[in-house]
Amino acid sequence: MKEDKLSRYYVLLEELNEAVTSEAGFDIESITSALAGLCGLFNISKGVTEYYKSISYEQVGKGDRFICFDSGEEGTVLMEKRVVTKNMAVAKCTVYQAEGACPLEEDERKKVDLIMRIVLRVIIHNNLQDIVEQMTFYDESGYPNLRSFTRYLEKHAENNRLYGYTAVHFNLRHFTLINQEIGRTSGDIAMKNYFNEIGKLVGDDGIVCRVGGDNFVCMFASERIAPILEVMKSAPVAYDVGGEKRVMVSSSAGVFVIPDDFVYRNLGDVMDKVLTCSRAAREGGQESIVYFNSRMVEGKEKVMRVQQLFPKALENGEFKVFYQPKIDIETGELAGAEALCRWIRDGRIVPPMEFIPILEQNTDICKLDFHMLDMVCKDIKRWLAEGRNVVRVSVNLSRKHMMDVDLLEHILRIIDENEVPHKYIEIELTETTTDVEFKDLKRVVNGLQMAGIYTSVDDFGMGYSSLKLIREIPWNVLKVDKSFLPVDDDSAESTRTIMFKYVVAMAKALGLETIAEGVETEHQVDVLRDNRCSFAQGFLFDKPLPLNEFEDRLTKHKYEMNK
């Protein structure tokens, strides 16, 4: 190799090395310029690089191909180099020489080989950076993840740019049902299109990330809040390639408009607020958008206090069983009772709404339910030993129990360890909200039936599919929710009266025992008689009673009825 050519080679090689080792990152323009010069020195007509994430991707040609130099002359392959990295990615470099060009000497081939090695190093390093970025800041479906959101927050907080922005956590409502309706593949397309629609509204200076399943978080300039929340409330979304098939997608959302005095310390300063609001939106009925306010901080502290007090309160026996009688309205006989939990702390009764919803946020409610069942069984065992006229008692179980694959065994163990005949226990279960829960509910009720334990469905008409619920599951008792029970000023033609009439008629035709909840007036008793609903529960007869008062009712066993 001639001296001037060799000198030129070392100059260009130094330029290439500087371009690929720059502290500011790869200088693509300098790399391309140096490679063009080097290719010219060795009569290389074209240089091509390829990168594949795996060998299987290479086999099907699924990767990135880049022409780093092309003189435009036709050529044949001069040299080819292939490297497989430790994580099984594949990098290739191929150089071509024009037809009729002088063959390279052995020393020149070694120099071209060195250049190709440098190029492969650049390819591998650059793509590995992309892979690390992808694995760190994106989930397996390609959505930006919580780390992406954290990085965005920290970058803006560093420049004091969070004021004027709004953070939102949103959950896609009933998306399990959408997947069931259109299929999971189409559901994935719908989710992505919904995500993209919000992403367009958020803009380049905002961010949208998925934090798991159908839960997302985003941040954007506050002036954009109206159109974004409009889409979150409800929007038609395409779920096919052509965009002709559409489904309505909506979200429940927690919104935190960042005030000017907000101080960012860590991710929790934002996420705790939007998650609190989002949970309130998801559990709050009709209101699908909830804004953060200072009262929610107080609510969160209350939640933490109840969760902290619960284990010791359970151990100390602070949770008591109160019994609300069930009456046969034709005879006035005490026909049964519902066991209700009351927390007595420091001499006062803590209202159920102040602790039951909190315990339902985790599995604490399951511990409380089993404790209640155990206390009811102990009371029944004692009543039988005392020769009392015992009635069947219903015990509520939270929907949270549906996650327990051994629920049936746990129920039977508590009853049998207390030696209580199964006929005296009724397990009261609430309607499910998803098809998955429905299957679990069906399994549990069938198991209880086989064990001779009564089952009743609570809140009928409020859940996943009420008609399917009583068609496919062998209940003994249907409790008609008080929202169906006519009030005194309802006429015979009122919607409530008609619905009550046909719900009771349908239940009786199916062989179900029916009981009306929330009976408060004599007029409502007359409505029950007119519709052949024989059993009632409500304040007209008794409020939930402490143990000693209910035992007096057991002894008396009969109520005076007006006819």
C-alpha cells in the first residue's frame, strides 16, 4: 500500500474513531463522511449494514438495513462479516467492489476488515441503546410505561415546569366486556387507537403511558383538558384495519390540576393524588371524572387509620354480630335473620359505611366475613344446646371472596368445626360485575348447594346479568332490593310497582323463595301480600339487633301483624 494512500487511510480511520467515540454520542455525519473516504481508498462501490433483534428475525428478514456508502456502480460482494451478540442479536456488514476494480492485497483486506469491525461495533452499540430504551421505558406491547412517566416528570420538575400542567390517571371502563364482545385481538386494536387518540390531544409536550392492563396515566398542558376529558368520557374507536368497525370506549379518571405552589419530590406526589381520584371515580357510581381536592387527603388518612386499627380490633372482639329479623308476613312468625357486622369502638358504633368499603380495598374484608360466620355458628350452636327455636341465618360474603379458589372449603370448615347443621346457614352473595366473576360465583353456589347450605342473591338487578344470574345458578332465595320496592305514593301502574310484581312472579315461578328488603310501611306489606311475596325484612319490624335483643325475639318468635 503506497505511503500517501496509507497516510490518508490513517487520517480517515482517526476521523472514524473520533466520530464513534464522541462523548456527545455518535456523530452520524462524520461517520458517513469518513466511511465514504475509506470506501473510495479501497475501490469499494457499496457498503451495507443490517441489524436483527434475533436469529429468527434474521431468518425472515425482519430487521433494519442501512446503506452507509453507495457509489452507484454495480458490484459484487467483496467481504461479508456477521456478529451474534450475547443477547442473540445479529449484526452484518457487507462490502461490494465494482466490476473490473483491482483486487485488494492481503494487507488492504485486513484494513477493510478492521473498518467493518468498527462499523459493526457502531451498529451493535447504537441498536443496543435502542433496545435498552425500549426495554426500560416501554412495556411488552410497545406502550410507554411508568418509568417513561417518571422520567418525564423529573425532567419537567427540574426546570420548574409542572405548574400549568394536569395529570390524569384513567381506567378503561368495562373493557373486559369489550374484549368478550369483539375478541381480544380487536380489543387490543381498540385500546391502541383510543390511546393514540388521547396521545394526539395531549400533544408533543405531553405524555401518555400505560401502567398495567387497562390503566393509563398522562400529563399535558392544562388548556387541553376539555377535549381530552371529553374523549375519556366516551368516544367511538375503530377496531379493524379499515376503521369501519367501531366500539364506544370510555374511562373513569382521576384528575390533578397542578397548582403553582406544588413541590415535586418523587413520583408519589403525583400518582397518589390521581390514583385516589381515579379510585373514587371507578367506585363512585355515575361520576366518571373526579378532581383531586384536599378532602381526599383526609380520606386517605382515614383509610390508612382503619386498615391500621383493623387487625387489633378483630383480635379484641370489637366486631359484633347484629341480627335483623326476617318475618313471614302471613303468620307473623320469625322466619330467619340476616347477620350484620357492627364495629363497637370506645363505646360507640362505627357506621358500616366508615369501614366496610375500606376493608373491601384489600382482603381484610374476607377475614372479617369469616369472623362473622364463625360467630354466627357459635351463636347457633349455643341456641341449639339451649333448646331455642332456631331460625336460618344469612351471612354476607364480599365479592372479594371470588378470588379464593378454596372458598367453599373455607366456609364448610368454619361451619363443621362449630358442629352446626347446614340447614341453619344461608350464604348471601352479591351479584357479579364480570363474566370471570360470574363463573367463580356459579362454581361456589353449586358447591354450597351440594353441601346442603342455602344460598341467596343480594342486590338482584344491580350486577353483570341479572337474568343470566338466576337462569344458570341454583339459588334458594332471591332478595328483592329495596330500590324495586314500591313506596306509599306509587300507583299500581308505576314503573316500580310493575317491576316489583314481575320480579317476584318470575322468582316464584322458578321456585325461589323471595324476601323484600327495606320494608318500612304497612302499605309496602300490603304490596307484598298482593304479589305473594311472603317474607319481609326492614325497620317496620326491627332494625338490626344486638345479640341479647335478638335472643328475646327468638323466644317470642312471633310479631303482631295488621291485616
